Amino acid sequence: MRITDVKTWVVGNPPPQIGGRYFIFVRLTASNGVVGHGEAYNASFGPHVTARMIEDVAARYLVGRDPHDVETFFRLCYSSGFTQRPDVSMMGCYSALEMACWDIIGKEAGKPVHKLIGGRAHEALRAYTYLYPKSGSVYPSEAENRDKNVYNDPELAAQAALEAVEAGFTAIKFDPAGPYTIHDGHQPLLADIDLSVRMVAAVREAVGSRADILFGTHGQFTASGAIRMARAIEPYDPLWFEEPVPPDMPEVMAQVARATSIPIATGERLTTKYEFARLIENRAAAILQPDLGRSGGILETKKIAALAEAYQVQVAPHCYCGPIVAAANIQLALTCPNFLILESIRTWDGFHEKLLKRKIAWEDGYVVPSTEPGLGVELDEAVCDAHPWVGEVLHLEMAREPVAARAKRNED
């Protein structure tokens, strides 16, 4: 069996664009007619450029080869251009193609992928969701009301958290500490700390011990700033403090980990076992969040999880993308004894459901794994064809909220 054909889609995600503005899918076809689907979690370049990159990688390193040989495929991609180092764009392309290979492997074997990489360690997978305003968007800059929404209003956040818990979720995540910034890190304003405390306190009062609180940030603080923030929210016992500092220096993240009782979680921006090994070596995080659309696909992330297991570090796969990455996350998580919790895009309804011929099953706060072969889901290619992405790439300057504007928002 050999790979004979590759096709990509850049699919526009209709408003409220939960999971991202677009999804990048790939289909591989094998010589026996079996097809497999994959998805890239890669925002370093425009999505259409990334799709062409996926096609280029497939043409050079996969077409004409046996999809079972994922180890060789990894080494070819990892060493491409005489690099032999983690490359976020290459690994986004590789990850999409690798999970498509596993989809083919599983379908040919008549087994779900998890049965081929160790079998089930769990019967169902605990899941969490972001807090969403009524408009649905997860980003404050896109909220229906930028002045008062679930990211800056404690009462609205508490209401959304209670609704999620009553729907069945036992963990909820939100990012009240301010937006992503292009700079390496800053000290949080006292107003930012105060708002974060009021938000976490309100959510804790609303949900009590019925749900864990996952405190999200986007690596925007210095170590000292993150430590100040952590100490302020510690009384409310969050399950984790996500990406307190940028991902490029795990030694700095380790400073934060040593200074707080809140478990540090990180990993959505990292690729391959090599970057995750540095986190583990530095004791920088208690919870790893690889995203299988970027981390290196299924087998590489299985290795990451095994490294983590040896150090009693837990794994919580990240997913703010489409349903194929979600399906790969599910297959991997089922096999990990150190699995903690899975990121869920609400209950996999909305456009995520429309993209699949059969939706991902969710029940009472848990994902119920499919027993179908391969990744366990089937991408509806007709829906992909009907929703091409034609939007503009978000410029980084649009993703920043100036300090003065943020201060004014907090004062108001």
C-alpha cells in the first residue's frame, strides 16, 4: 500500500467562529482506495500558504510511500532542509499528514487508532469547555459587547460558568487576565490582578466544588508578574494556571512553578518530544497540553505522554481548532494512563458537528469515544467544499489591546 494522492481544504468557520476562523484539513488516498483525513493547527503563515506547504511536504516525503512508516516520515520531515530541530510550521504540516496516515492504518486494520497504540486506559474522557458569551466567540476582542462580557464582567462569567456546569461540565476555562501580546512579557497592572481575582472569585462562588476552574493566559507575563497573579488567585484553588510566561524559556516557567501551589499547564505552542522534554527536565509544568495538530501527530505525542508519565506529569490535550484534531486527541488520550482532561469545543455541536458525518459523542461532561476504525470520525467533504475560507489573516497589531486601553477598560 502506498500514498497516491493528497488534497487540502481551508474551510471557513461561520460566525461565531468557535474553534477559530478557519480549519486546515487534508485528505490522503492510498493505492487500495482507503482515505484518511488530518488537520493542522498552524497559524504561523496564512492558511492557504499552509495548505500548499502540506501538499509540498506530502509530495516530497509521503506520496509513493507506505503510510505505516510514520517513524521514517517523521525523520524525513524533522530533518528537512538540514534542520533537525523543532519547527512549528513543518510540524503543523507533518502532524496533519501523520494523523491522516493513522486514519488509513486504522481503517485498513478495521480498528480504531487507540487499539493500535496501546489500547484503552479509559472508558470515557472528562472534558472542559471555555466560557462563551451568548454571541459565542471566545475572544474578548470579538465579543458582542467589548465593554461587558464573560471576560471582564464577574457576574456574566459566573452565569456562563453555572450554565456550563448545569449542562454537565465539571471544569471550565476562561482568560480574564488580558489579551495575548506580541511582547515577551509584562507585569500585570494592579487592575488586571484585581479583575482576575474578582472573576475567579465570582465563578468559584457560582459553581462551588462542582467544577474545576482553569485559569488561562497566553504567556503574556514575566515570571515575577505571573507569580504575583498566581498568589492573588490561589485562594480559589484553580486546577491550573495556563501558560503564565512565553513558551521559549522553560527555565523561566519553572520559576513560576516553584513559587505557586497552582499546577502550571502549558504546551499548545510546542512541538515534538524535544521541546516537551525541556519542560519536564526543568520541572516547569505539572500538566502538558500538546495539540496534536502541531505537536507531531499521534505517535510523537504518544512519546511525549510517555515521557510525562515517567515524571508523574499529566496530559490534557489542547484543541482550539476543528474536529479532526479533536478526534486525534481522543484516540491518543484513551491510551494515556496520565490523561487528565480533554479540551472540548462546547459539546461538539454547531459547525463542528456539521463537518462530520457523525458528531463526536459527548455526555454528562465526558467525551464518549467512537469504536469506528481509524480516527473514529468521517469528514464531510461536501461541507468543506461549500465553506471555503475567504477572510483576511488577523494582523498581530489587531490582536493587541494597548495598555492604556486595557487600563481604561478595567477602571470602567
